Amino acid sequence: MAAVSRMGIFLGLDASALAEVLAAATLATAQAGEAYVCQGDPAHRFYLLVSGRVRLSQVTPEGQQVVMRFIAPGEEFGIVAILGRLPYPVTAEAVEPAVALAWSGEAFNRLILRHPQIGLNGMAMLAERVREFQDRLREAGTQRVERRVANGLLRLARQAGRSVAEGVLIDLPLSRQDLAEMTGTTLFTVSRTLAGWEERGIISSARKRVTLLQPHALVAVAEDLPEG
Amino acid sequence: MAAVSRMGIFLGLDASALAEVLAAATLATAQAGEAYVCQGDPAHRFYLLVSGRVRLSQVTPEGQQVVMRFIAPGEEFGIVAILGRLPYPVTAEAVEPAVALAWSGEAFNRLILRHPQIGLNGMAMLAERVREFQDRLREAGTQRVERRVANGLLRLARQAGRSVAEGVLIDLPLSRQDLAEMTGTTLFTVSRTLAGWEERGIISSARKRVTLLQPHALVAVAEDLPEG
DNA sequence: GGCTGTCTTTGCGCTGGCGCAAGTTCGGGC
DNA sequence: GCCCGAACTTGCGCCAGCGCAAAGACAGCC
């Protein structure tokens, strides 16, 4: 309950409203690699992640995969469920053991109507999400690969970064492929780019693991500043 | 009032609620080329377009412009105003004479709390917006220029298409530059691409004006099908 | 009608980054 | 400890699309 009361979407609700929200929820756990929802399935449930990490990805009609974003605890996914029985546009898959709260679309609709604050918070959350996608779309259209990858890493660090002795560890199993699919390039190019940064001491990388050693240097790359 | 009651965000409100919503609104008109909101200004107003067309664009720190989308009557812009005094992330400029309803962020917050249906509708609207941006981001990451331009045109046709004798006219002053900034390419490449399609009889174009003569052929390009 | 500025076209050279193939390293299961 | 498959690296060839320059076409204004 304490955890739930701190989630953005339930900010400003009193204890009884929170209790009601929780009473309507079911708990859904997933192991690493297990999917919460699959692209194309009819959307009937809406989720809020409590712990773990979830990866949202889309597969193109040609079979190519694209990683839309990673979901951190406190964030929502499957919102499309509240607007009728459209199919989910993405697949949501746990990349490490995860726990989420789930509501049926109808139940969540009723909660919003009874507690308008949830609708207000939800709009704020989605507006923020729209802003993030706008930024990424702008990047995709105007920036070269190196800058996009730098921005992608910085975004992940902000979302899932953990301070460790050497710098900021991106606390996610993150393959070169994932990074390529997030930034619209190929795993080859990502590999070469990371290798270049590693040589310059900006990052340190291993299998499915990246640590930012000099975040400010990466920011310089992302902003296309002359060598710092 | 009739027009307002048909807007997605006010669906399901009764007459008295609609009257209340309208009473809180002010009318804002703009001439072609005039800006409703400017990127970077503190966001204090939220708009719903009644008539005309509005272009949302962003300027990168390097001064490069990007066109995020066009707003059609019934759609919202400036939503960021309801979440505190953040700066607007985009500039909203009328491309033809426009009329919009405007609310202050606080007033709209109060309306949502009094009429939760608005919050629900607003979430639906934003969820749809997120979906659109996800699609575009996927396209940006996986498709070649020609397909992206085809998809861009089709999206515009859906949003602002008008049936005319020869086909579907995109009813917007739309320069090559605009199209390039929407699809993440250059006006040169757009010009060449359109010229190619015109030669094949798929479209017909003039200054700031494009008409789809064979929409299905454009769909074939967008989906990368073999020649139809 | 002529002028001006904006929009558009077209040619040409160049390169970032893709695509593939082959090889290497690593982690986990038995 | 060994094996297997997944993840990663590296070299090489190639081309889609960018960048620029210069010229052409059109709309609106005086």
C-alpha cells in the first residue's frame, strides 16, 4: 500500500480511495523472459509495474523487432486497454522477475469515474510519455547514429541507472541488439560505437551490461559538443 | 455548442456539463502564420482546435526545425499546461486562419475533477497519440526514406484529405520542406521522391499542394509490396 | 507587367552506416 | 570441466541519401 501510494498515478488519493483501488487490482508476476501482454492480443488489462523491469517492443509486419522503451517500477503499460477492445500495439515482456498490479479495462474506467484525480494524474503521465516520444522522434529525424546511441544510453541511465564505484551502471540486461533496436540502427554499428567510447574511457561494457564511467563525456557526444 | 459536444474529449457529457465547460473557455483566433504557443514559453493554456489547421513543430538546439504533426479541428494541443508550469515543448502555429477554445491549466484541472468523464476521454485521446508516435518511431527506425514519405503522405491524407475529382487532395499548405521535416529527410530527397511518383501517375503535386491520384499505389509503396 | 522572394528541381560528388561473413569470447547447463 | 549456443567483434564492399550549387518556376505585390 505504501508503495502504491507513491506511484504517480495515485498521487493525492486518500487512504480509503487507495484501498478501493487496491481491492480492484490483481497481482501479476512474471519471470524473466515471460510476456505480460502480446502485440495483437485484444487489450483487456491495464498494468502498473511494482518491481522488476519490463521491455516494450513492437514487431514490424516484416518481422523486424523494435524496442519502444523499458518500463520501471511505478510506470504503467497496457493503457490501451481502457479504450475499448483494441489490440495491444506492443509486446510487454519482463526482462527480470517482475511484479505488477493489473486491472481490467472496465474496472479502471470505473475507478477513474469515482476518483477523478486518477484521470488527472493519468493524463499527466501520458502527456509526459508523449513528450518523451516527441523528443525521440526529433532525434531520430535529425541526429546521426552516434548521438542517438549516446542519447539512448543517457535515457536508460536516467531511468534505470544505479550508482556504483566506477560510475553509473545501467541496471538492465541490455544487449547490443536491444540498443540497436531502440536507436534505429544495427547491432554492428552499436558494437563499433561502444568500442570507440570504451577506448576513450567513457564507458565500460560487458555482455548485456554497460557502465557509464564519464557521463559528462557522453553528454558531450549527445549534444555534439567538441571534444571535452 | 453542437460542435463542442462532438469533440472526443467531451463525449458523454450532459448539456449542463458542456455549458460549464464552455463558460470556462475563451475563444482564441489566429491568422495564417500566427503562433498560438511558442516552444520554451511557460505553458499556462490548453487549446482545442475548432476550425483551421495548426502545425506543431520543434526546433532543435542546433536550430534545425522538425514538424511533429498537424492538428485538425477537434484535436487538442498544449496539454502540457495542465501539469504545472513546464515550458511548451513545441511551437503551435496556424497554417490557415484558425479558431480554438482555450482554458487555463488550473481551470481545466478543475473541470476534470468535477467531470471525471473528461479525464477518461483525455486519457483515451493521449493514449491514441502515444500509439501514433510509437508507430512513427518504429517507421523512423526501420524504414527507408521512400516508405517513410509514403507513410507520411498517407497519414496526412487520413487526417486532412479531401476527396476531389482526381483523387484525394491534402488540404493543407504543405511544402517539400514540411514533408522532409516530418519524415526525417531533406527537401531534396522529398522532391526527387515525389517527382518519381508523379512520373508513375501516383500523385500530382504543385507548390505546397499534393493530390493522391492512386492512393492504393501509395499504400503499396508504404508497405513495400512489389509493383502493383 | 515586371519584380522579388519563396519554393522547387536537378546534377554531382561523397560518406555514414548497412549488410554479410567469419571469427572470438563468454556464461550456463550437464 | 567441457560443451554449446548466445552474444559480441572486426574487416570489407557498397549504395542510399545527404550536402551543396545553380538554375528554373511560380505567387503575390506594387
